[in-house]
Amino acid sequence: MNEQNHLYGHLAAGFSIFVWGTTFISTKVLLGAFTPLEILFFRFLIGYAALWLACPRLFRTKSKKQECLFAASGICGVTLYFLMVSESKARSKDFRLWRKKQGSAQN
């Protein structure tokens, strides 16, 4: 394996870990201003833009069945996961206390 490719792979993995790790913290902060569905929408909008910049060509599927499998895996895997994380944080007692404390600190 080429040393430059090896370094590029490690940098890409480190960046991915950094982004994934910050989503948990940023969700808590964003819930102060947005609903879980709004956070999910903006997260996917940013993700789509990032993927388009990384690879700006259309991906052609071989069949409608493959297209449906991709859609189902995206909905079941990522979408529901992020939605449930946001919902659980919004409904947790600790978050409600944190939000109340943030509101009183701004006044």
C-alpha cells in the first residue's frame, strides 16, 4: 500500500470519528432551538451537500429492488437512529432541566 494512501485513509477515518462524535453533543445544543425533525432535516441536508462535493455524479442502481433496499436501509439505519437520539434527549429529565437553566441564564 502506498504511504500517501495510508495517511489519507487515517486522516479520513479521524475526520469521520470527529464528526460522528460531535453530533451527539451538537444535538443537545440544537434541541434548545429546533425540534428533532428539524435537526434531522438539516443534518441530512448537510450530509447530502458533503457527499455531493465528495462525489458529484449520480449513482445508478441496477434495479428498482436495489433502489428500494437502499431507501429502506437509509430509513431504518440512519434516519430512525438520529430521530430517536434527538427525541430521547428532548424528552429526558436532564435535558429539560438544562434547557430551563439556559433560559433563566439568558434573562
